[in-house]
Amino acid sequence: MNSRRSVYRPGMNSTANATSRPLNTTRQLPMWINADLGEGCAHDETLFKIVDWANIASGGHAGDEHSIRRACMLALEHGVQVGAHPSYPDRAGFGRQKPEGSTAQLLGELKRQMDFFDNIATKLGCCPAHFKPHGQLYNDAAFQAAEAELLINLAHAFPHLKLLALANSPLVAWARSAGIEVIEEAFPDRAYLSTGALAPRSQPGAVLHDPVQVKAQAELIVRGGPLQCLDGSSRVVTAQTLCVHGDNAQALDNAKAVRAALTEHDQDTFSGAS
């Protein structure tokens, strides 16, 4: 049984494939789940039954034509919105290493990844509506002006796509001031620093593996409660979507926990519970 909520996914072409499950767009709920998929992880097929949006690796850090096609077919089957997941071109390091070269060269590489994904997806009947940078590019652009400008220029090259960005980060304000539509994203399976940045994975406690903890953090984000940062401070993270990482060993259990948190919140909201 598919436990995903009925949510509005802008741009989804639900009639493009007769075998795809039709979307219920009767109401728009406050938050949905996205996941980084198509990266060769074991749980992809099951995660497509839980998430609302999929950010599909587009060849920079992982992914090829076969994996993109497979991910898009699963998305059509389960009514999941798709988007590109471009990265620094670093397959050996999973997108952690920024390449040498000019900004123009890097922008060209990111456009190539986006076009590569878009061409495959649209031929299959998918209708991409967003993109999300991967890994180090995501983290760099959230706080550093040069990388943020790179993503803003990339977004201008694909004006029909929304940008998924770290909630409450400088990138959000910079991109919106440049006319980019931004969706703010939070992470129930990651710890935060007091700056609002994600704690580096090398830092103890940076990744939450216990689904009970993940669910509790998802509940705090949804309800606007303060998150406990690794340095002992606290901060409220306001977001429109929650990301679960497909490369986490507990990815499936974590995704189920986040879905449970959102479902319970929806039930409370629509029943009038405080």
C-alpha cells in the first residue's frame, strides 16, 4: 500500500504515460518529502513508493542514461515529480571536489548535466519542475556568493525549473532577489550548526541514523519547533520540503519515519487538534 499523501506537485505531467498513477491535486499540504535518487543505492525502488519528489543524479557525481531512465520510469509508475541533481563533475569523489577551471567552464558543465537529464526525462514523458544541486556544490552555494551566483545563472538558463536550496540560507535570499523561484529544504536526518549549515559528515553526530530521532526532528521542523544544534544552541528551520538521503544505510526506515511524522501532523491539522 502506498502511504504517500496526496500533494500538489507543480509541473507534473500525469497524463504523459498511461501506466502512471494519476495524481490527486485536490489540496496542497504544507510540506512534502524529496530524496536524492539514481545514485546506485539499494533502496531506490522502495523509496519511490514513499517520496513525493525525486532529485535524480545527472551524471556529475553518479548516474548515466540507464539509471536516469530507470528512475524516471519508477517516478512515472508511482506519481513522483522528478528533477535534475547536478554536481561538481567528480565521480571518483561523489561530487565532493570542486574542479579547476573557469566559472564559465563549470557553468557549461552543469548545463550539460541538466540538458542530459532533461532530454532523457522528457522523452519518457516526465515533466521536470525543479533541480537541486548535489553535495559540496549544494553546501558551497548555500553560503558562498560565487557558487550562489553560479546556481542563479544556471537557474536563469532553465527558467521553468524551481531551485531546491538549504532552508534559511543566504542562497535563498540571493536567488529570490534575482527572480528565481526557490523551494526551501530541511533535513530530518542531518544535524545542524548554529549558522544554519549542515554539520560536516566527518563530525560525530552529523548524520542521524535512528529513525526515532529522524521522526522527532521531522516533527520539530514541521511544527516550527527549535532544533538542537551540535554546538548546543538551537534554531528554528522553516522549510517547504524535507529531504531523506538515499545513501543512508537506514534510508528506508528514515523515509517511513518522516512520512509518519507528516501524516500525523496532517491528521492533527485537519482534525483541528492543537
